Amino acid sequence: MNRIDRLYAIVEELRAAGRRGRTARQLADRFEVSVRTMERDLSALGQAGVPLFTKQGLGGGYTLDRSMSLPPLNFTPREAAAMAVALSRSEHVLFAKDARTALQKIIAAMPEKAIEEARAAAGKVRLLVQPVPDLDAGIVETIWRAVRDNQVLRIHYLDVGGVETEREVEPQHVVVGPNGSYLTAWCHLRKDDRVFRMDRISEAERSPTPRCSRPVVPEPVVDGHETKLPASAL
């Protein structure tokens, strides 16, 4: 991890810790650097305007301004367990890290007793483990940014017949399912909407080709299955 990435990660770690904060030693151990290096990092964050506060004495350490963390949350143990189970299912390479940090933030903002009860409830739940194709994290991130920013992608794709083609596509959705992940897009080569399995995309890069104005299929059908919009709950 380079220093810039570590500085961002330190802020997220302190945000997740909430009012409990972290000592320089705890942060140094977490990011596998010396205490001296961590103190320099914390000083750099303070100079950059990150609102860090220090607590002296026993139990002291570094905390973020309370406005940058969640207030105490009145989740019932069952609600918190439901959140933990739902976030634990976010094993897709695109969302796994974000799901972990989201759960850390929720836990950090809850009272200790509620955390213990939620852990006990979640401990009674088991998830089925389903094998899914391995995905290249770099390719997935490139695809996601193109989807998010409405950018044209140039991809190398291996079809079901084993034929590899290079094509430009206009991404529409990332589809996450129990048997794999897909990209839905308008394909310049086929002049039509297409569904691409992500594990068959061997290369992906942004293209300078401008995107055209086309209607987007709101709920695409993938492998004969309907899809739905998870953000409808937000």
C-alpha cells in the first residue's frame, strides 16, 4: 500500500472507530508500519485539514471530529444482525471492501450491549457458499468506473464458442448474481444490446470514442432471469 492509499485508509479506520478512536500503536499495527511512520502520517492528515483530535492518558488516542462519524444508532439486535448478514453476502470483488467498512461504521456507532446481542443473533445464521468464477479486480474496477461515468469501454471478450473479439461497448449496468457477474452494454460490433460475462473479459480500458444517446434497458434479462434495482431501497 502506498502512502496516499494509507492516508485515506487511516481516515476510514478512524471514522469506523468512532468515539473510541485508535492509538498510534494500534494504527501502526493495523497498517504494518512503525509508530514513528504512523505519527508522521497523522501529522500530515492534520496539516491537510482532517479534523483529528487527540485524547491524553489511559484509553487515549486519535479520533475524528464527531461530524465525520455516525451518531449512536438505535438498531435492535435483530436489525443489526440483518444488516450484518446482508453485508456479509456482498462478496463480489467490486463491493466486498465497501461492505466491510460499512459494517465497521455501523458497529462503531452502536452501544456495546447492542453489539454483543447482535453478534449472538448473527451467530445463529449460516450462509450457503456458492462457487463463482474468479474476477480480475483491476478489470472489474475499470468496468465499474465506465458504468458509473457513462464512458465507452474497449474490451477483449471470449465468447461461449471460444472466439475472442475486440469491441467497443457502451456500458449500462453491472449485474451481480449467484452464478457470476455480468456487464450489460450496447455493443458497437453487433449494433445491439448485449450481455457480457465478466470472467470472459480479458482486457478492459476506457475508449475516447464519445458515447451516443441511446435508451437504456431499465431491467435487463440475464441468462433468462429478470434483474432488479437494489438501490430502490435507498
